[in-house]
Amino acid sequence: MSGTHVLDTLLAISRILEADQERELDRRGLTVPRTHLMWVLFHSGPATQIHLAEQLEVTPRHITTLVDALDATGLARREPHPTDRRAVLVHLTERGLSIMETMDAEHTDLGAALIYGLDDDTVAAAVRALDHVRERLAHLVAEHEQAQQEREDL
């Protein structure tokens, strides 16, 4: 199997996952950025907007827009920070928590379904291979970006 075959397979998987995600989020009236923010809150707990901006690698202004939208739809709320009068913490509401619990269970179920029928050694080898590909891709993209920046600086 060639590297091109691996890349083409990953691209096909990416398209399938993206289309499925769009359908499921649309069905729930959500967007990818709002869901990503809810996912972070679900797994990490309440956080300041500055902390959320850092975790999602977006601007604080973007987080404000996302939190405003989640607040307007009853999925998240802002509450005063218990120790910093200048800050607020963003929390999931009960409705937001319920949606994320469902999505987390679906995530777990899909993960189990994807490896159904494979033995533990095969799964371990696949995880190692995918981790390697992910790390190499991140490295190659960073190298490309650096080279591109250096060319632009000339």
C-alpha cells in the first residue's frame, strides 16, 4: 500500500465523517464551532471566556459570539466567577449538558462500532499507525507553513 493510498483513504474518511457530523449537528440546530465549545465545556467544566479562546485557538471576540449564541438558545450561560469579580464562567445549562451527554454516548458507540470485529492487536497497530500519520501530517504542515512564511518574508 502506498502513501498516496493512505492519504486518499484518510481523505475519504474525512469526507464521510464531516458529512455525518453536519447532518447530526443540523438535526440538533448546532454548528461545528458551537459544538466544539460545548464539547470543551462538557469535558473540562466551566471556564472563563479567555480560557475557552485559548483552548479553541480563536479570538476572545469569537468566543463572545459563540457564547452569546449558546446563551440565546439555552445551551450555556454565564455566571459570575467565584473569586474574580472581573470575570465570568461559562457553564452548560441542563439542556446543553443533556445534549452533550447524548453526543458523548454516540461518540463512544461509533468508536466501538468502527473497531467491531478487530482483535486487540489489530486495533493497537491501527492506533499506532494513525497516531504516526497524524503526527507526521502536523509536522509536514508546520514545515510547509514555515517555508511559505520564509518565502513571503524575502
